[in-house]
Amino acid sequence: MAIDYFTKEKNLQAYKSGDVVFDVGDPGDVMYAVREGEVEILVSGQVLEVCKPGDHFGEMALVDGGHRAARAVARTDATLARIDRQRFLFLVQETPTFALQAMHALAERVRGFNRQVAGD
């Protein structure tokens, strides 16, 4: 099981079911950790992943400085911790297990996208 590094984060934001957290092409200045509820990650209208409490998403834009490559929508009412680039880099540098966990999450999303493209 993954370690939840964001249990004490103070920068929280509430979303209602159906709210768009971010969309394709949006700037990627923060990542998110799910505190409560569920968030869908969609690519080309297809659900790639459902993030639940303890999961995080949106890291890719912090890693490469690019724009969002997916859409994130609150599947239920949700509370999300917003993690800025400075906090993300601190965690990567100071907590190697977080870096591995983030890479694992990114790899799983890429594999899911590949399966989706292949029609599996």
C-alpha cells in the first residue's frame, strides 16, 4: 500500500460532483492529493483512472512543466489538497519513497492509456 504523504496538508479545496478540477491544456502548476471523495482522470472522454482518498494525480505537469494532458473531474463531492511545485520538489528530494510512488503512479497511468489506445 502506498504511503499517504499529504494527510497534514493545509491547502485544501472542495469540489462538487461533476466539477472540473483541470482540463486538457490547462497550466500544470499544482498536483492534487485526494483527501475525501473520488476524482476521475479522463483522456479523450474515457476514464483512465479513478483516484480515491490517499491517491494523488497531476504530477506529470510538475515533472515536465507542461500543460495538462488529461481532464480531472470530481466523481463525487471531493476535498483535494493542492501541492505546489516547491512542496513537490521538496518531497522528491527529501523522501525517495515519495519519488518512487509518484513514478509508479505515472507508469500506471501510461500503461492504462496504452491499453485504452490498443482497445484492450
